[in-house]
Amino acid sequence: MKTIEALNDHIIVDVLPQGEETTEGGIVIPDTSNTAKPQAYGYVLSVGPKVVSPIKPTDVVVFHKNGGQVIMNGSKILRVLKEPEIYGKLIEAD
């Protein structure tokens, strides 16, 4: 599989799976129908040269689950986001 390099102010992320939820009655709610969690998380693969925020590859960022453009790289589904579409990055607490 080839790698993809982000251009301009784009950030390429590998969307992290959020999984399914099961209600108390045993009904499985797939992630696609869950409107209570509008955010998604992604592992940053590449950062374009015009990105000015302190986001770098290997960071985990949060963004709207429908934000950006979906692209395929081999069998992997990736998302290309513009810098303003990223709400923040996760930082490990000490």
C-alpha cells in the first residue's frame, strides 16, 4: 500500500472505530445511527505544509463524524480534513 501525503492545509486521518452500542433490552444500535455522538476520532497520518496548528502525525484528533472527504487507500478508509474542521487533539493525562 502506498502512503498519502497531505497538501496545503489538509490533514489525513485514519478514523478510529467507535463500535456499536447495545441497549438494556438487547437492541444493537450501529454507530451509523447514533446521533448522540456527533464527533469522531482519528489517528493523524499526514499533515500538509500550510497547517499552522500544533497537529502532527501520530496525534489523535476529534472532528465532526461527517466532516471532510472520505478517500480509499488500498482497503483502508481515510478522511481528508481541512485544518478548521479539527476541534482538538487528545492529550494523555499524567
